[in-house]
Amino acid sequence: MNSITEIRGARPLLTGPAILHPTDFGPTSRLALAHAVALALKTHGKLSLLHVRGVDEAGPTRNGLSPVTDLLVRWGRLTPEDRFADLQQKLGFAAVCLDVPARSVTAGVLGHFEDHPVELAVLTTNARSGLSYWFAGSVSRRALRQADTMILFVREGQRGIVDSKTGEIRLAKALIPIDGHIPAELAVSRAHALIDRLGVKVEKRLLYVGDAPPAGAPADVPLTLGQGPVAEAILRTAASFGADLIVMPTAGKRGLLAAFRNSVSAQILEDARWPVLSVPATAPDLEDAPPR
């Protein structure tokens, strides 16, 4: 049975996204946790921490939200004397921590998506493969088929869009590769809405690898044409543009899964010099769109 610790007292009203961060609270997930907390704080959203542990391991010995308040104290947003119940009233966001034994991860993730729609998930990627263990086996296949979720991938020790020491958002430039198959305007619109909530001014740049812009490319975002292997062109352009974030549009739910298995997205994640935001371009006619 999951144990749930929740911060209550809905003042001020929550206006931002539901954010999910699966974590073991280990040292390799500290940067991702800082991103999840900072994004929830800036957007006035609700943060759900999903704590995964071995089924034979003892349950948590302290409040699962302690790492959240520890960060907020370090960032000067709370004092050590503030209570968990003060979090939403003082800072305008809510948090919940679910403790899930490893053997019930699939059921826990599915249940969370079914009962609590998630707009954004923040995941730590694996240093060996570039992919989080969340994308192994049935957990990803079953859970993400039911989720229309943006996913932010970050890796400990690499570049992020949040300063883990201060909680400051460091996002000035975003590169958005498009491929002509996925209606990029839908994904760009979703990414734009999320970035707007962060209260930062971001220069966006589209990238198409080819000789001419594809039909339907958003007209209000500057576009660069690249040449050569797609993944190399994306990474090369991200470096020359000075990108802080790479936004990867995906073709809805089916494309969301496929994006993490094909060579282009895998190479971008494995490189890890930039955090990657996967954004489903959701529309009824996308179920059979070719995956990126």
C-alpha cells in the first residue's frame, strides 16, 4: 500500500501544471529533483514525488517531502522553522510524496497517471545509456501509452536549466528540431506555454535538417537549415546557437515511446550536454504518424 504525505491548505490557488518526479532520493537524482521543485515553484503547480524502493527495503524514516523543504530553505524561500503546511500558503505550490515498493512500480505509475493527470515529468537519465530506468520494460510501455506528458530529461553533473544552489531558472535559448512529419506548431505551442509560466524570456530557434523548410513550420520562430546526419546536426547547432535546452517534438503517445528508441533521440540524450524536453504534438490524426 502506498503511503501518501500531502501538503494541504489551498492558498493561494494553484494555477500551474501537475509535475511528476520519480526518484530514489539518491545522489544521481539531485539535479532532477531541483528541477522538479523549481519548476513547480515558478509555475505554481503541484509536484508529485514518486519514491521507488525495493520491496524488501524499510519504508522512509522521515517525511518524504523533507528533500523539497531542504532545497527551499537552501534557496532562501523558507526558514528552518517553517512547517510543511506552510509551503503552499507561503509559496503557492503544493507537493505530495508517494512511497512505492519496487514490485508495484507499474501499478503505482499507472494509478498515478489515471487518477492524477500529469502535464510534465522530470526524469534523471542514465549515464551509460542516456535513458532513465523508467524507460525499461513494461513500466514505460504501459504507463506512457496512457500519458500525454511532456518529459524533461536531465543528468546529474551535466547542464541544467535550474541552478541547484539557488533555484534560479537559467533558460535563455531553446533549440527545437523539426522533421516535417510531426505538426511542430502543436509541440511548439505546448513548450511555449510551459516556458511562459517560468517567467523568463527565451529565444527559440527551429532546426530542420534538409535543403528547404518543411510545409507547416511555425512562421513566428526563426528557422535554421542544417546538413549532414540529423543527430550530429542537432548537437552542432545547439552548440553554435548556445542553447540551454533542446525541445524534441514527438508524434503524440505513440511517438512519445518511439522517440526514446530511435537513434536520433537516443544520441541526443546520450550526449547529455543539454537537457531535453520531449513534447507530444497531440492531435487525433497523429496515432499513425511516422515516429521521430
